[in-house]
Amino acid sequence: MKGKSGRSIAAISDVRAAVSRFCDEQLSRRLDTQPVAEVHQKVSACVQTVDPAMTPYIFGSTAVLGVHEQGSDVDFACLSPTDVQDGKGADAVSEVAKGLQSDFLFRLSEVVKREHYLWGIELVRRTRVPVLRVKGGLGVDSVSFDVTANRRNGVRNSALLRAYFTQCPEARWLSMLVKQWSKRTGLNASVDGGCITSYGWNIMVVYYLLRRRLVTLVPVESCDVADIAPMPPYMPLETPQQGGQALADMLMDFVRYYLDEFAPETEVMSLTRAAGETTKEMLSWTKQAEDMARIRGEKIHYRWCIEDPYEYDLNVGRNVTPFKLMLLRKHLERAQETALLLLA
Ligand code: ATP
Ligand code: MG
Ligand code: MG
């Protein structure tokens, strides 16, 4: 079948069958959050040794989707009682604050090394946010997690995404389909040469849902760490309705939206204002700013703009270069033919 633009488009009946196979396959796997709860317990014990006042909060995919997918890491933010009480406060960005965060993570790394000597540990201090990366165990018992300190934004942005995904039954499935596709195509930043993190893809999914009025705007200020549990509750996934028809339609419409309707030259995907109202010009995300801007020596691109809901002046799509943008378009065109490779 050919679309308006003359490109080949997969037949919707084939897409529905493929989507339904994808969902069945996921549902046949273990998706509960028990393995995450076990890692949470181990990390909590180590944190307790370093500083009993600190609490590790889980964010990222476990919090966003309420399930644990194979291949996803676990994201932790260790928070102090003050961080939690001031649960809507902005995260400190000064070098002094980052130094204190690194110190805590260093002490934590020493305890983790002692308690779990087989786990691989790397403390990364020079990134925008200091992070302790841990890879441990073998086979089914393997764990992989990132720990940050005194940073609420991840906990808040995960709660925000969760508040969107619980508004519409197809949304979590769409997020999972898009994430897996982005990893398989190499567009996901977790793959070498990739450019948009899963977090970025999730904001793109939510922005699309807002544009289509399938969800309503959740005020960013409504997410308060003081109201959020350190270990997010499990939300079992259900088989999509009507044999996945609505989900198949949504999936193809998502691809169409980013290929034909979204205007990357002027528009910014943002969850801060009503969808469609944020422009690059408003944020001064211009060619001139692109020529000037650097984060730790790395160039910032404003070709594919995704405004972080909690960080000031941060483009989540900052690693999308002109070349990567072209690649993104090619993969979206191919996704239209193959229903995100489900038919490939
Ligand atoms: P996965 O299943 O692939 O691990 P995820 O839902 O956990 O997916 P990640 O991309 O690992 O998503 O993001 C986890 C957290 O890291 C986000 O909640 C966010 O706070 C932070 N983060 C990720 N990417 C960016 C980015 N490009 N800019 C700023 N913060 C980011
Ligand atoms: Mg993650
Ligand atoms: Mg991570």
C-alpha cells in the first residue's frame, strides 16, 4: 500500500497481527518488579552503611512502566530527608554540589565493592550528573544499575511519564514498542552510535499522545517526591483491547506524526506548556545558540528538540546531529513499511 507521500505503508491488518504477537510475547515473559525489589534491598543495605539518613529511590523504566523489562537497567537516586521534604525543589547544579554527590557515590562504591566483590563498578564523575554504574552477576541473576545522589529530577520525570501512561491503556504498550524498536535500529542512545535515550523516546510518545488529545496535560509541578514511594508499585500489563486494533492504529499514527506533521525546524516537544505551543525561538534554541553551546566540551544540537520538563534549558535530543536526524527519518520511513520492524 502507498501513503499520501508515495511511500510504502504496511497494511493495517498485518500491523494488528504483528502487534498482537509482540504483546503476547511480552506477556509470556516475566514482567513483575520482584527482581528490582531484590536489587533495591541490596542497594538499600549498602546505602545504610554509608549514610543511614539516605534513601535509594527507584526511577526510570521500572517507575515509568510499572514493570521490569528484560534488558533494562535499574535507575536509583539516593535522596536525603531534606531532598524528599522539599520534593518539588530544583536540583543543585553547582560544581560544589556535584563534588558532594561524587563523594557520597565514592563511599557507596567502596561498600558495594566490599559486599559484592564480583560486581563491576565504575564511578563516572565527569558527566553532567555524577553516576555510579554497576554491572553484576551472571545469566538470569545479572543486575545492572545506575546510582545518582541528591537528584530529584529523575524521580519526578519518571512519575510524570507514569501519570501520562496510566491515562490511556495503549500508552505503555506504545512506549515499549517504540523503545524496543529504537534499540534494534540503533537509534537508542544505549546502543553505540545511538542518539536518543529511552527517556527521550518516552517524551516523544507522550508529546504525540498530547497532540492527538489521547491524554490530558499533567502539570509538571504536580510531581512531588514527598508523595512518591521509593520502590514504585508493580502495574501488571493487560492484553490490548480489540486484538490490538487501537494499538496498531496508534503505532502507525505515531510514525506518521513524526514523519509528516511534527515540524523539527520550529517546534519543540515539550510537556511544560500545552502541546504545540513551544517553539525553538521561545527557548532561544537557535542556530546561533547551537554554534556557542557546549556541555563539558560536547556540542549541543538543536535539530530535534525535546525540552526536559525539570532541567533548565536542557534539550533531551541534544545528541541528534544533522546526520543522525537524516538517519532518524530513514528509520521512520522504514518503520512505516515494516510496522517498526515487526513485519521485517
Ligand atoms: P531503559 O529501559 O532503556 O533503561 P528508562 O525508561 O529507564 O529506559 P533512561 O533513558 O535509562 O530511561 O532514563 C532514565 C533517567 O535518566 C530519566 O528518568 C532521566 O532522568 C535521565 N535521562 C535519560 N536521558 C536523559 C537525557 N537525554 N537528558 C537528561 N536526562 C536524561
Ligand atoms: Mg533505565
Ligand atoms: Mg540508566
